[in-house]
Amino acid sequence: MYGYYLWSALAPKSKDGDKVKPRWNQPAFYKKYITSLQLLQFSVMMVQAIYDIVVPAPNYPKFCAPILFFYMITMLYLFRQFFVQSYKTSKPSKKEL
């Protein structure tokens, strides 16, 4: 993710702006995929938290797993909201047609 932000900061800006779909050699092309991978990462970490709650490890503090679980819920919610607002195209309503 941070590599993407560095690439975005250093890459030349498109003259067309948001009017043209980004090509594979532009950082904006990968933005949706990076967000999807982060959602997957948070899902895996939530599964890890659930596992740590159900099967506690002897050397792992018991209070950390529930904190991780609730933190992953908030991260999944926030990134899902971002994904829906940024990438899901809304279908035109009947009034707009």
C-alpha cells in the first residue's frame, strides 16, 4: 500500500484526469485491487482473532484477541464503505431514464 502511495506521488499526472480509465502502467489502475487485498487481509486477521479466542495460546495475552477482533470489524466496515463509495457504480434510477 505504501509503495502505491509513493508511486502515485512520483508518477506524472494525467492531463485527462478522471475522464479516462487508467492504464496498467499507472498507479490508479491498481487502487481497486489494493483495497480488495486489504479487505482480504482484514478478513484473515479477523479469522486469526476468532481462532485465538476459541483456542487460546499459552504465551499470548488473553485480552489481545478480543481487541484484535473488534479492531478488524471496524477496519472491515470502514474499508468496505470506502470500496462501495469509490468503486461500485450505481445504476440509474427510473427517474433518470
